[in-house]
Amino acid sequence: MTIKFYGHPFSSYCMKALIALYENDIPFEWRVVSPEHPENGTELAALWPIRKFPMLVDGDQQVMEATAIIEYLAVAHPGPIKLIPEDPRKAVNVRMMDRIFDNYVMTPQGKCVVDVLRQPDQRDAKGVADAKSMLETIYAWLDAEMAGHEWAVGNDFTLADCAAGPSLFYADWTHAIPERFTMLIAYRKRLLARPSFARAVDEARPFRPFFPLGAPDRD
């Protein structure tokens, strides 16, 4: 039975899950949730009242949230690329970095983007300033953390890199990574060159005009 994947190509968390699907060439059926495909939104709402994506349906199994989807794929559809390390200690570090990218890169980045969508009298200038400060802090930490290895946790591509790709992709658009963080900038470039992420980025390219802050003419 074909996997069904509910989401949108421009969604950062959908990109995160798509990387895992593409890394191991796992076949699936796109169920794009958009005004052009209202039936997919109706299906998603019936399955998951929160109506957040990505969501994966594999037979009787329903999996919500990108991290859980990647964990599920590693168990139910394993492939040559082991996104969850077999070594338990390394797996802990991979999961830790996954949460760091989601919570301290993607979350403050999202705060800045969502604020622009609000009415002027509802905007949160202090919250945006705090979010940008958090991005500056995590950029510095990640720059030091990336020294000496290719990917987020050592030299193997993992779940942590699935999280890092869209997080750093959009965060740099939102609050540019300072030039002094050369290790982090180089890592972001390696992520963009990874075929699985490059495919996800290309699929989302037609939607760039919708980026609330204005997508830069790069990447």
C-alpha cells in the first residue's frame, strides 16, 4: 500500500520529512494541502483535527510530526541511509541535535515570520527581538559545534541534518547568519548540495514569492 504524505512543499517541517523519504527513495503519494486541493485539506482534518502537517499515512498507521515520521520510516521502511544511528549513545546525540534545530533555530525563525503576518497593532516587537537574539546565540554555538566534522553529529547524515536543512535554510533568509560564522555557513552550503534536500528546495521554489519577509535572490 502506498504511503500518503499530507503537507506542502514550502513548509519547513514537510521539507524535513521529505529529506528522509528522498534519502532512501521511499515511494509515496503527495497529498498537497492547499486551496487548489481542498479535498486533501478535508481528508487531513478528518484524520487529524489539529490540521497541522506533515502527516504520513501508511496503511492503518498514522504518524504526525516530522521527527516522528522520520523515526517511523527508519523502523517500517529502513534503507541504506541510517538516519537513526544504531549506536545508542550516538542516537541520543542525534535526537538532541534534532530538538536543538527545531526549538532554537526553527522556532525563533518562525516567530519572526509569523509576526509579519499580523496586523500592525498586534505585532510583538519585543518577541521578535528576543527571537533574533536567540538566533544569534544559537548561530554562535552551532558554528563552534560544527568544527571538525561534516554533518551535525559526526560524519554521517542523520535525522539531525534533516532538521538542520530547512531550519538553517529559512533562518538565514529571516536573520542572516553573520559572515564570521564560517563553519555554520559552510555546513548550510553542504546541506543545500545534498541531493535529498536540494530536491525538496527545488520543489518548493515556485512558492518563494509567498515568503512573508521576501525571499532573497539566492539558494
